[in-house]
Amino acid sequence: MAVPLHPLHTTLEKPQRFNNPFDYESHPLCLLAADEVKLFVASQPELLADAERGKMFGVLIVEKVPSPHSPLSTPLSPLSTLHSPLYFLAAYSGLLAGRNDWPFFVPPVFDAQQPDGHFKQTERLISSLTAQLVQYAATESQPSLPSSLPSSPPPSLSSLRQRRKQLSEDLQLWLFRQYRMLNARGEEKDLVDIWRDYHRSPRLQERFPLPPGGSGDCCAPKLLQYAYQHGLRPLAIAEFWYGTSPRGEIRHHGQFYPACRGKCLPILTHMLKGLEVEESPLLSTNPHYWKDRLPILHIDDAVIVVSKPSGLLSVPGRIEAPSVQSLLTEEYGPVFMPHRLDMDTSGLLVVARSESAYKHLQQQFYARTIYKRYIALLSATLPPTVPTKGTISLALRPDPLDRPRQVVDPLHGKQAVTDYELLSAHCASRFHRDALPLVSLTPHTGRTHQLRVHCAHPDGLGIPILGDNLYGQKDRRLCLHAAELAFVHPTTGERLVFKAPQPDFLSD
């Protein structure tokens, strides 16, 4: 098989640190490598048809380690490696045109597709048991029909079901044990141990006893595994979508996306050990940094209204970082959060200073009598088929394998409704050289990522918000701002109306 190591002929400088796969701006070297992958796929008719239906591809920039005995975790001198040749590896998620062994790309971590291998043989046995169950069930429901079964009594349906279930569970466990993932320190763990180490608490282990199906077959684990196995130092990684977007998800052809969290977060947490990885640039863990950047627009005995900056959590999360709630609690005593904004979203937030005020505001949110209006800068011109004013109604639900990403699901999702209006077709921005559309968004429901999905989905505006790293393309920040907020004061009964200061993504 051809070696899937491709030289990069460029004078571009390599990055100083490996990028965070879950929060990154694509390095120019990754852009160059991705263009070569797109050209290759477009030149292969047997791959192109399947790829155009929608497929995630990934690229990994690498360099060769000078000595085969040098551990990957040993840093190289920038001067000694300034002109070292660079290469890239390419991968696709899952199968491509029914195969996992196309020569241009890295091989799978474990090949379960061999016809005579243990996985396929056991899979065929499970399929035969399923066929027997169907046949026996039909025969037992029609006892008067002549029997074509052997003279010896058949196994009971319950014993067949139990055997099939046990075979399936054993096969899944066996398969996960075959995925033995390396890291830059040379340590090796299979997927079962990786999952148990990552979900340490009994509650999480009960909830996530084994990895989801398909774990280990995404782009990033395949790329890093090949690099470690062949003495290559990873420098930068990126994943991009090729082809048509799935109906429920939001994927745009050629755009780059973070690694999925449901399958890849535990795996990459292990595989990145030994590499110098960039921290997320969006989050500062210094409380003093945020204290000077959290304007208070109104404060009394019942409520506080603040203008939250982008990059600050609303409430404490799984990471150790300041939040609006923790900063205000430190300054004013315990506070309660009747609603919240995404970390990346800026703008108006009302905070309760007592439980009674909290319950009063909560009831207003449930009754949908609180008025909220947002402004958003879109990443491209609106299609002419989209009216300048209207209502978007799409049912949303979480993607369990890639939280907090939301998908559109008319059958199982919860309805989300947003009124929109185009405020300016050509609005100047500090973050983009071109003038872009500025839209007003008024949500009537409060679903997670509602406005982001309604902008990006083809059945909504069809254009992601500028800087949306989940549903569009990462930029300096998500250009979404809670601009207006109106509610009834919990103790005075007065209706208060607030307007936020202009966001930093708009030009003066």
C-alpha cells in the first residue's frame, strides 16, 4: 500500500504549538493541505459521488522526528527545525464509498471490515440468529401451518434472543478492545480503558459504560494514531466538511469544524498527552480580568442587569473559570440566574438577588412575557430568495454524540420560533473587511443555540452568524449580541426596558 505521507511545498512557517482540536482557527498549512485533499477527491470518480453526499475529512500537518529514538514529547529547537520539511496526512470519518483503505488516506486504527475476520464472522452469526427469530416467531404465531423446521424442538425465542444479545455485547466489547490508542508519550490504552479513565465518577460510568458506536473511526484519532506509529511529530490539525449537508445537521461544504465531543473528547484527551496544545483563546480564567469588563446597567434590592462580554460564562460550568454568577456573588452575595447567554454571546442578562425575585422572573420566562431582541452579523450576503423580514420555526434537539451542538429534528425536537428582520444589507464590522448583513432576531422560545441554528440552517436564513465555530466558521468571536431586554420588576410591578451598549464587532 502507498504511504499516505504527502509533502507540503511551501515557505509557510509552522505553528509553535499544536492547536486545540475543539477550538481552533485553521492554520494556513492546514488550509493548504485541505485544498490538496479536495483536489484529490474531485479527481477520483469512485470517491467523488459518495463524498458529495457529505463526508468529514481531516488533515494533520507533521514533520519527521530527527532521531527514531527521540520521544515525540521532547521539544525541538525552533532554529534547528525552521527549514525541516513538512508533510500532511489525510483521513475521512468512517467509510468512504464502502471502504476504509483508500491509499491516499491513513488506514483505520483497527480494520473490522475484513470478510474473514472475527468481527465480520460474528456479525454474520448474529444476522443468522435474527433470521431464526423471525422464522420461529412466524411459525409460533401460525401453529396450523405445516412445519418445515427440524424434528428436534427448536430453541425457545427467549433463549435465542438472549444468545443474540450476549453475542452483540461481547462483540462490541471485543471491538473496543482492539482500538489501542497511542499518545505522544508512547502510552497505549484501548477505548474501554480510555472511557473508564475519562468518566471517573460512578454516576458517569453508569451513564457512559462504553464508547458510542464508531468511536475511534473519526478523522482526528486516525490521523494522530498513524503519526505516532510512524515517528511523525503532529504540528496542526483541522477537519472540514465536503459535499451536501445532512438534513438535520448544519454542515457547509469546505468549512472547518471542531472535533466531535461525544466520541472524540475522551479519546483525544488521552492522545494529546505529551503535546504542547494551545489553550482556548476565548476564555480567561482570571476573575480580575472580567471584573472590569462586566458593566452593570441597573442594580436594586431585587435585580441586577449586566451587559455580559463574549467569552464569559453565565453560570459556572464544567471548567474552572469565572462566570457572571460567580463574579456577582463575590461582590453582592448570592445571586440567582433565571436565564443565561452562551459563553460566546454578549449582551443583556438579568440576575435575581433573592429567591422570590428569581421565581417571579422565571414565571415571566415560562409565560414568554419577557421581551428579548438580539442583533447578529451574518457571515455572507443573504440569498435573494430569503425575505427581508419573517418568522423561522424549526424543531431542535441536542446531538447526544456532539453536545452542545443542536440538530433539526421535526419528529423528536422541540419547536423553536424566531422573528427576524434585515436591518442592513451592508454593515461595517471591525472583524471583517467586507460589509455584511446585520439582522434583528426576536426569539419566542428559548432553545439552546436557537438563534445560531435558525441563521445557519438552510430552512432558516441559510447563512451562519459570523464567528460561529459550531455552525459556521470560527473567527475572533461569535457576532451575536443581546441588544434589548424588557421585563416586569419582581417587586415594583414596573415594566423595565434596557438597551445594551453597541457590541465590539460593529464599527463606530
